[in-house]
Amino acid sequence: MISSRLKISFFQFLSFHLIIQFTLISSNFFEPFNVTYDQRALIIDGHRRMLISAGIHYPRATPEMWPDLIAKSKEGGADVVQTYVFWSGHEPVKGQYYFEGRYDLVKFVKLVGESGLYLHLRIGPYVCAEWNFGGFPVWLRDVPGIVFRTDNAPFKEEMQKFVTKIVDLMREEMLLSWQGGPIIMFQIENEYGNIEHSFGEGRNT
């Protein structure tokens, strides 16, 4: 009787373990792959690719709209969805992060992966995008001594905290390409060329 119970317990454990393993494997959207660049093209999993991207700004639609927007992008021939990350929405109060509703970035990225498309995540933290304050949270202007978008210690400190928060979140959720996720690129800053001359040497740091 004891031997039978041990066998049942073992098989229950084995089944539970296999279910967990299957869940972890099936949560991958792609086989893990590397992304590099050789001055001519992006190289995805060892192959040069010419990619067509579609821009979807997740907070500008409701989560219920995201699957249809992603599907239409794919139907239109897109290989990649690109989106900005809106700092003002994710950290409306310093140190208090928000990733729900229209700002559920993880859900959006996973939907992109489920569709078989790649994702280009444009973290900013300045995004422009015709978004209030270029995506900067309003509290940022009140940080003592801050100068935006240049070699300024207070700015770089706050920027690093936010960018690290986003990158760590994506890694924890297994959403990077080498983890089997859809994210093939991160981008820092946006539309910098038209203002960089005003910062002198600070633009290069």
C-alpha cells in the first residue's frame, strides 16, 4: 500500500513538473535567437533581414483594441511593431510606477509576440511623439540642477533609473530575443539630430 502511494505521489510530482516545463517552454514566442548588425543590415538568427515596421503607441488605444491593431499591422506586411515607452505614464509620480490598463506594457509586448511579430522598443526617455512634454514626467523639471537631454548628472541619474526599470522588466518577463521573446531592439532617445548642436560636447556623452 505504501509502495503504491509512493508511486502515485511520484507520478503526480512528475506530471506537475512536466506541466510546469511545458508552460515555460510554450511561453516562448520564438526559439531564442541573437540579433546583430554588420553595417549593412540587421542579422537575425544569422540571416540578414530587410524589415518592415508598423508603429503602434499602446497608450493611445485601449488594451481591447491592441490585438486588432497588431493583426492589421501583420496583414499589411509588417515584420516588426515599434512603440515608444511613455515615461510620464509609467512614472507619473517619482518612484511610483504604473503598468496597468493602457500602460500594461508587458501585455502589449506579449500580444506582439503571440502574433509572430518582432518588437522594437523605443524607451526614450524622450520620445517626442506629439506627446505632452515629449514623454517626460512633469516632476522631472523640478529635480534640482537638471538639464534635459545632455551630459547632466541629475538627468542621467533619473534616466538611468527609468531605463533600467524597463529593461529589467522585459528581461524578467522573458521578452528579449535571446530568451525567446519578440524584442529585437531597444532605442535610447529620439529625434536628437535637430537639437544636438545646441549642447556642444555634451551631446556625445
